[in-house]
Amino acid sequence: MKNHEVAELLRNIAQLLEIKNELIFRIRAYEKAALVIENLDEDIEDVWKQGKLEDIPGVGEALTKKISEFLETGKLEYYEKLKKQVPVNMEELGKVAGLGPKTIMKLYKELNVKNLKDLEKAAKQKKIENIEGLGETVEENILKSIEFAKSTGNRFLLGTALDIAEDIKDILKKFKEVNNVEIGGSLRRRKETIGDIDILITSKNPAKVIDFFTKMDDVEDVLAKGPTKSSVRLKEGLQADLRVLPEKIYGAALLYFTGSKQHNIVLRKIAIKKRMKLSEYGVFNKKTNKLLAGKTEEECYKKLGLRYIEPEIREDGGEIELAMKNKLPKLIGYNDLKGDLQMHTKYSDGNNTIMEMALASKKLGHEYICITDHVGETFKITNSLNEKRIKKQRIEINMVNKKLKGIVILQGGEVNIRDNGSLDLKDNVLKELDIVLAAIHSGFKNPKEKINKRIIRAMENPNVDIIAHPSGRLINQRPAIEWDFDEILEKARQTKTVLEVNASQERLDLKDVHVSAAVKAKVKLSIGTDSHETDQLRNYKLGIATARRGWAAKKDVINTYSVKDMLKLLK
Ligand code: DGT
Ligand code: CA
Ligand code: CA
Ligand code: ZN
């Protein structure tokens, strides 16, 4: 659904008009339409295709034209022109949490703040606290959110980078001069964000491979080109480094360029202790300089007296010590998941039907799925289902279950945790659902005590099985809530509440360090893709990657069990 995008566009226009000091009723018209469209039950694209945009309250002839243009071309000429007329960079400043158009306008008029750089300067020089209506708290919040934006830097989401890298890997594999191809670096370790793509190849003809690499369609710029190495910038903005290596040291190079840097440093120290030398060229005898190992990673680890260590945990987090004692746990595998425990359909804010989601999940090899559309009485933004619609959906799920063999469809629901920690749906209705997910969707900035109280009250409800996307963070967009996670874990254990590892590309929530704490606290986890369309169902692998980075085993994740055993693990 493009409802959200259209609403955002209209809101951006309203902000620009406000800064331009346009007539207030024109500004309000855009804001009102944005609100209506955001809360619309129907898909705005459907409404547009049926020629019924003008039937939407607040949408007249002029707005109909603009919305149509945007839906048709993905752009709006009027908005582009407007942006050029306004001296401040709204798209940049509008992203600073808590900065509305009024404040932005004030900052522009009083301090000539036009962009993020100006804003940071003004805040650091403590010029903002003296402006009437703003003050010290606003200044502090501005600095905090600039800091957050900076800490995220130019890093790409794991899911995005992985898609790009795997396409490149496929292209390179097909080139006849290429023997082995492997993606190294943070991508192989499945870190949640990726700085650049590192590709490692073996070939008898490095020059030809380098030449082929720099001429791929996806290459925007060649940054460096040598006999065995090259760096390029891809059209998506990401950098990719390629190295062509001889077979006999491929493992050592892979080990080195997979990292992490900290992991490598500890390995090198171990080598020195054993009178050896470790580098990207192999494991050597220090005295004689004889190559002792290099062809495979296993062989290199073995020479150092270690068991093989999975890339996802090569972070110097105790893995080397355990590998030395042969006590590494067996991590959950990429084929261990039997079902997906969070997805949305057209009933709430998804794009596909129950049947379509079930068929696509079956194709991925799942034995079961849980449909978890938003349910609730007052939380209407996501088109939540009330009691009546839940019953209607149950009938449809029963029908699909009858028609479709080889996959079981459960009916769940994602219910909003209200401001006071109560749930947005009556207990007797929640009770009818097979699995209840509870989640926070507002009040992310609540102080720690309040956030904890809300989540704990939700966990104490006997109907709540899983807390979905527990920290609420959106990678590179919104920081996690401030919570006392140990207290949450203790309560989860007591109440037998499962914590979700949300596998959608921008969430990965719980994240790796949370998973690791949950595993230690013996709290069970679930993996859910939170898919809003069939294309997103494949993201379950990102959830497994995150679980692996947190050292989770198969038994720690409830949806590695059969549907019967999984349901038994719930409250
Ligand atoms: P990224 O690209 O920022 O997401 O993170 P990585 O880990 O992919 O880092 P990158 O691309 O700079 O380097 C790839 C790997 O090469 C890294 O994980 C470990 C290794 N490496 C790079 N520089 C050094 C270094 O100075 N010392 C050691 N020991 N290893 C290094
Ligand atoms: Ca990298
Ligand atoms: Ca690199
Ligand atoms: Zn949610």
C-alpha cells in the first residue's frame, strides 16, 4: 500500500507551504488529506485505479490530479518545484526527530539554519536555547538525534547489501575464468549494517576477472584497478572490493578478509604463541617461513589448535576460547525453521491474501505459518481487526487450511500495547486467537520505568504469547526504546513469554546482543518476518542470521519445533 507514502508527500508539501507563509487553509487542506489517507481502509492505488480519489473526504480536484501524478510517475512536479523555492533543506531537517516545520522556520528566521550542518553548529554553540519557545531541552534533543543520525553513517541494511552481493556473486560465478567466489567481510558475518562488500575469488587468470568485474552493468565508478585487486562503486551507492587469489591460500585470505578485525588480532596472537605466523597469505612456521596451512579456513583454524568457527560469531566474544576447548555450541541452522510466526495480509495492512501468503510460504519450505494481522479496538492506523472481522478471518483461514495441503495456517494477531500497558483488545477475544503478539507502536520515548511497566504488564497477561519487535528500533531511522532489558528478560522467563527476533530488513529486533542475553537467561525466541507481502517472506534468513550472531541454538527458537510442539511451548 502506498497510503503512507502519499500521506508523507502531502505532509511534506504542507510543511513547505508553512515555511513559505502560505495561507493557513491551504496548508490545513494538505494536512487533513494526509491524515485521512493514512487512516484509509482501502489501498489508495485501488481507489485511484477505480477513479474514485475524489470520493475521499478532503480530496478535491486539485489533489486528485497531484496524487494521480505521484502514483503514476512516482514523482510530483509541483513538489519538486516547491522544494527549489524554499531555502531550507526540509527533507534533511524534517528527519531530525522532534523538529516540526514551525521550529524549522523559527530556526531559519532567527539563526539562518538551512541544513543539518547549520543546525548542528547552532546547537553546539548553544544558540538554540536562547530562542523563545525552544530552550535547553529542545537543544539537547536536537544534538541527541543528530548524534544518532551520525552514528548510523552511510551503512547499508544487511538485507539490501546481501541482495546486491548475491546478484554479483551469481554473475561472477557464471564467468568462465572464475573458480571460487565467496563474499567476506561484515556481510559474511551477517552484521546488521554493512560498510562495503568484500568479494574473494580464485582464478588462473586474475587480469581477465578484474576486467570483467569492472565492466559489470551495476558498476557506476571504478575506484581502483590493479593486477589482482579492484574497488568499484555500485549504482546503489555501495562500494565493492574484489580480490583474486591463488587456490593454495584461499582459506587464509577468506579468514583474514571475513574478520572481524578483533577476531583476527586474537588469532594472530595465538599463532605467535605457537611459534607461527598468521596473515592473509597463510599460516607459516615462524623460523623456516614454511607454509603450514592456507587452502581452507578449517585447515588454518586447525593448525592454530582451534575448531572451525562460524563467521556470524567471529566477533571476539568468547568464541576463540571455546573453539580451543572444543566447546562451541551448535548454532541454529539456515534450514532449521519450520514456520514463520509473523505476517500481515490484506485484512490489516498487508498486500496479499491469506491464500497467497500461505502458498508463498509453502514454496519456501515452511510447515506452518501464523497470520498475525493487527487486531484492536482503537489502534486504527494499521486497519486493525475488531472482534467481528477476526471471526470472519477465522472462517477464511479454515477454508484455506482445507484447500491447501502440506502447510498449517494458524490465526494470530498483533495487538498494540497501550500507553498504560493494557492491550487494545478484550481478553475474551484475544483468547480465541492461536497466538497473540503484543507490541509497542507509540510512546517510544517513554522513560525507562514507564516502558518497562508497559511491557511487563503486557507479559503478565496470560493471553500474550510473544512480544513482537521488542525494542522498537528501526535501523538507521529510529533508536531503540530505553529499557531495563534484564528486568524484561526476568519477567519473560517467569511468565513464559517468548521474545521475537523480528526479521524484517529494517528491524532485526531483538538484535544480536539481545539474543545473546535472552539465550543466557533461558528465554525462548521466535522468528517472524513481519511480512506485508509475499516478497518479504524470504527475510526469515535474516532472522536466523541475527539469532546465530546471538549464539542461539535450534532449541532456543520455538518455530524450529513442529507445530504441535511449538504450540505446547506457549503459555
Ligand atoms: P564493514 O565493511 O565496515 O561493514 O566491515 P568489514 O568487517 O567488512 O571491514 P572491511 O571491509 O574494512 O574489511 C574486511 C575485513 O578485512 C575485516 O573484517 C577484517 C579484515 N581487515 C581489514 N583491515 C584490517 C586490519 O587493519 N587488521 C586486521 N587484522 N584485519 C583487517
Ligand atoms: Ca566490508
Ligand atoms: Ca572492504
Ligand atoms: Zn508491529
